Amino acid sequence: MEMLGEARLGASRELVWEALNDPEVLRASIPGCETLEKAEDGSLTATVVSKVGPIKARFAGKVTLSNIVPPRSYTLTGEGSGGAAGFAKADIGVNLDALDANLTLLRYSVKANVGGKLAQLGSRMVDAAARKSADDFFELFGKQVTSRAADGSSAASPAGLDLAALGGVDQQETADAAATAYAPTSAAAPAPVAATPVVAAQTDASVQTSDAGREAVPPAVVAASPAKPASVSAASTAAAMDVLTAELIKVWISDQIAVVTLNRPGSRNAMTYAMWQAIPIIFGALARNPEVRAIILTGAGEDFCAGADIAEFEAVRGNAAQATEYEVAVDGCCDAIANVSKPTIAVLKGYCLGGGAHLAMSCDFRYASTNAVFGIPAARLSIIYGVKGTRKLLNLVGLPEAKKILFGAQRFTADRALQIGFVDHVATGGSVSARSWLDRLIGGGRKGEADVGDPMADARVFAQSLAGNAPLTICGAKALLNGMAMGTGALDLVHAEALITAAAASDDYREGRAAFGEKRAPQFKGR
Ligand code: COA
């Protein structure tokens, strides 16, 4: 039999990994485990009492770990004989994704075989027993991990990232320089990229990603000269620093994916002026970071974002001049997201309103939970939604739907959003097995709560698939498509040609051809 499951654990990936390799934790988590001891060859010997239908037996056998990729994955194989009852063998593949500093997505797959008397019980009974064992194992394991995390007794979780750790600040960048992370050095003479990155891969010990010990990735090609250089305003950089320090926006990087989280759940992640200003700096840094191949934008807590922070409008948007300045910051923010040289996915749940919708529309893709609620209530505030946001809406849903959304200021559901093309994907519920044990683990508070799906897990799988593709292709295709989509004159044809020529002269292009010839997966470097 085969089955799949997943669970989110409130602990760092390092801590979960440590627990997965701790014989004591495994012993306490394997249902019916009486002994689990480490043999000299590193394998584990175990005795487990197990009941399958009417047959109860004591199994003695071995537990071995293979395909070990710290701190991400391994295969745990348990095989044992229960004497007259027969034998059982299970291969359990475990994969860990760091969703945040202290949130880990554990996915598992189980393949189990039985023989002897056990096999005569029939597959339904054996399947049910195997599923229950897996449920029980991960329930017990989850409890141990979360209590260790609460104790803070083990593997320290990485600290938040600062701008230097994200990829640094380029003092000569424009708000949209994020778009040029893989750009050729000059449009007129498109040359293969510069040998020296503007901001090298950060090697400082203070830099925290979840992949401690991972082989260093050579610095990728990063921005050369942006088309229209201008200094980053000191105010924007200071805003970005303050926003990161106060954790109004959090950034987490693992497995080549950066997760940018709007973090004001008490205000439904409403965007302050400082947050609008900070995002171009943050995305610029991520564009330069060669470790990052895809970016996910999401919100903390129940919502994605309820738009601009109306509470501070009086102070920061109280008159016409301020309103103009404010809109420049909003456009700068959304442009930086839309034009960043790496693929972006918005993960949407709860409210996604007004400026929040503009943030979502600025991403390349939108993954929603079933409970997401969308709307642009500008007509309730006597605000005209900006030119760029309106164009993005038009591109996504077409004229009649765009008019309905803007004139009507009505909210709409995730299903409707999918129907009209506002979102690309609505997550369906998690696996029954994962939900059932997770509900038991979390306890009464969430019982009966509707299953709203897990768009983050789906988005990460999608992001991972994009991260393996040629960065220069994605960067170039994005620049061309975005330019074409934003209307006549928006596409800089000279720049587009330069991107195409630079990609044709790249190491990655050679690598793609070589990998095809050698029948292997290509290893792209973004240069
Ligand atoms: N700006 C500032 N604060 C906001 C906010 C926003 N856009 N949206 C929500 N909040 C705050 C609320 O003021 C409230 O704060 P409080 O607890 O200090 O009173 C908190 O977030 C929770 O929101 P609340 O209104 O109590 O929740 P609700 O479930 O009743 O309604 C919304 C949720 C999103 C429908 C409602 O808050 C709303 O309409 N917000 C404004 C949405 C909007 O117009 N956005 C476009 C701005 S351009």
C-alpha cells in the first residue's frame, strides 16, 4: 500500500530534522515501540508490538536511514519479523520545507508491504492499520517537536534577516532595478554578464538561511548598470531597515525560495506608508541574492492584506500633494514586485482588498485558499484606483469584469476569482490523514473549522519547479510579457533584444544543451 500525508509543525526545520534523527524521539513516536537501540554500524534495532485486525505480534527488526539530505529529507525503512504472524516492511520518505523561521512543513510518503499470515488479512485491513500507525507516529512526533520548540531546548531557530543578508542594497539602483538582476551590462553592446557581482553572495556568519551547511552557491550574475540610474532614497532604505527591524515585513529564505510575509495581522496586514517604501528595497535585495530563485508574497495570520492602512491616511495622505507622493510609493512598490527578475507567487487567504489586491496582481501568479475574499473598495472611499493597478486588473479579468469590480466595489470569493481569471489556483483540502492527526494535535479550538486548503504548500511546490528552470529565460520572458501586457510603448525593445542576446551567450545556455545531450537535469547558475 502507499499513502501520502503532510503536517505543519511549529518549530524550525533544524529542530524537526534533529528530532527525526534522535533515536529517543523516534522510540517515543513509533506506536508500540518497546526498544530502539543504535547498533555499531549506525543502524537501529527495534522491537515493536503491533496489532493488525485480529493479529497481535511482537516484531523484531531494523530501522535504517537512507537518501539522507540534511536538513531536508531522508528515507526511513523499517523491516521486521513477527514470527508466525509474518513480516512487515515500510519505507517512509520524509521531506521538510522551512515555511518560516519556526514553521516547518513535513511531508511524508509511506510504502508498506506485509507477508505471511498478515498478508492473508486482506489489503483493506492492512491499509487501515498502516494508516493508523502513520497517523499515530506523526501525531506523537509532532507533540514532541512542538514541546521541544516551546522549551527552546534545542536547535536555535534562525534570526530574522536584515537587508545585507537578503542581498544587500545597491546605492545606485532605481526602484525597478530589481528587474535587472540578470541584465546584460549594456543594451548597446550586450555582453555576457559581469564577472563580479555588484553584491556578492553574503558569507557573513550573521546571515541566516535555513540551509546551514549547504554547499555555497557561486554568486550569480547580478545587476550591471540599470538603464536610468538614480540613487535609492535614503528615506526608502531607512524605511526598509525599520520595517524589517520591527518585523512589519518578514523574509525567510530556504530551498532557493524567499517568502516575504506582511506581518501586521492585528490590522489584517494593512500596508503602512513605510511598508510600501520598503518593498522595492527588499525585492531589490532578493533580486541580487543568487540563493533566491523564486519569491512568495503572503500575509501573516488569517489574511493576505486589507489594503492601505487607512488609519494613517490623515497623517500621510491628508492633502493632494501627500496623496500624489503616496501613490508614487504604491506604484513603486507594485512595480518592484511586478518587474523583479525572478518569478513571484502571491499566496492569498482571508481578505485581499484594495491595495492588497494590487500587491497580489503584481505577482506573476496567485494561489488562494478557499476562504480568500477579494475586492477593490475604492468606490467606497472616493479613490481612483491607480493606472498601473487598473491595467493589471484589466489584463487579468477583461473589461466587463474589471468594470464590475471597480464600479461595484463588491467583494468576491476565491471560486469566483478563479472563474474570472483573477487567481490561478485555489487550494483544495489537505490529505485526510494529515488533517485528522493535525486536528487532534492542535486540539479543540480548530475542530469543525472548514478546511480552507493550503495554498502555501501548493505554491512552494510550484515555486520549486520554477526554481529549477533557467533564470535567464524566466527573467527575459517576464520582461517581454510584462512590457507587452502593460500597453503600447511599455516594452523597451532594445532592452528586450539585449536580454535575448545575453541569454544566447550565457553559460546556462551551454549547460542546457549539454544536459540535454547527456540526458541529465540541467544545473543553471543564472549567468
Ligand atoms: N487599514 C487600517 N486598519 C485596518 C484595515 C485597513 N485597511 N483593515 C482592517 N483594519 C483593522 C481594523 O481597523 C481593526 O483594527 P482594531 O482591532 O484596532 O479596530 C482590525 O484591522 C480588524 O479589522 P475589523 O474591521 O475589526 O475586522 P472585520 O472582520 O470586521 O472586517 C474588513 C474586516 C477587512 C472587511 C474591514 O476591516 C475593512 O473593511 N477594512 C478596510 C478595507 C479597505 O477598504 N481597504 C482598502 C484600503 S485602500
